[in-house]
Amino acid sequence: MSEKSNMIGTQGGDLTQKPHGLNKRMGGLNKRIDDLKKTTDILKETMDDLEKSTDNLKEWLMITRMDELGYAARHKNSFFLADLKTDVEAIAWAQGNTEHKYRQYAAILGLEEMYGLSLSRCRSLVRTAPEKIIRIANKRSDLRHFFWYQESRYYQEKEIKEGIKDMKTICTDIITLWKYSEPRHLNDKIMAKVAEFDRLLQEYHKVRGRCDSSIKHPAASGNQVR
């Protein structure tokens, strides 16, 4: 056989082998595509489960906040720290969920009791007020209703009793200043009041901490248990 014939034969052999190699690669590629589809399906299922879990968690949070507001309306105190944004959201959530509308009336009464503001005023604060003002609204509610601050009435120390009273007053001043500030911004008067509140709060915690320590360790401090 001539050299030319050998070359043609070799080229022909390569041509017959190439489709086989291509099919093998295509088969591997198709398998990878199938694996990716399976992975995508698993991820989608996982995301659906996470979304359901998130929805369930939100429902639990909304119901818990509304029930706590209802409790506050009846008992004038709270075992949860104030969270104005979440409480307003919970009431709005109830309006869109028929099965929970029966909680809404008590929750609104509780909201107005807790924050000392109407529902519309609370909504306005959430919509327009910066975080510093929201924090002050929350702190005023805590000072009035949160059980830990309510325990202050059992202390004999003047700094504790007057500290609570002064902080409540300053919180109200800040909320009022914000309401009537034009344009709406954290002006110097508001910021000065916020600084004064923070100073009083820090001082209150120091005095309260010393008192609580003396109650826990009377022998070390030389004080008697009240």
C-alpha cells in the first residue's frame, strides 16, 4: 500500500473515532446538566422551606407583640421592652389577616397606653422620625411600663425615684420638640435633650447597680436587706 493510501486510511479512522469521542463528551455534559437541574430543584425546595419558616416566624412575632399590647392595655405594665416599629407593624399585619382581627382592638388600646400616643401619631413617628426619636419613644414607654423600671418605686434612694421622673419628662420634651420642629430635623434643642437623657440614664444605671449589689451582698457592704 502506498504512503498516500495509508494517509487516507488513517484520516478515515480519525473521522470514525471523532463522533464517538464527541458523543461521550456530550453524554458527560448532559449528566452535568441533569445534576445541575437536581441541585436547582433542591435549592428551590430549600428556599421555599426557608420562606415558609420566615413567614411562620413573622406570624409568631406579630401575634406575640399584639398579645403583649393587649396585656399592657389591661395591666398597665409590660414584660417586653418597647419596640414601636414592630408594634405598629403588628397592628397593620392584623388588619390584613382576618383570623387575627379580633386581637387588633386590644392591641391598639395597648399601643396607645404603652407609648402615650394615638395610633396615627405612632404611625407618623415610624414613617418620619429618625432612629434617635424612635429610641426615645421606646425608652419613655419602658420607663412607664417595663417591669424592671417599675420596680424603682420600691427603692428608697432619691436618685432612683427622681431619675425615673426626670427621664420621663425629658423623653416627653424630646417627642414634643420633634413634633413641632420645622423643618423636621434633629435641631440643637433636641440633641441637647437627648444628651441630657443619656446622662441621666447612665447615672440611673450606676445608682441602681450599687443598690442591687448592696441587696445581694449586705454583709460586704454593711447594709441591711430591704
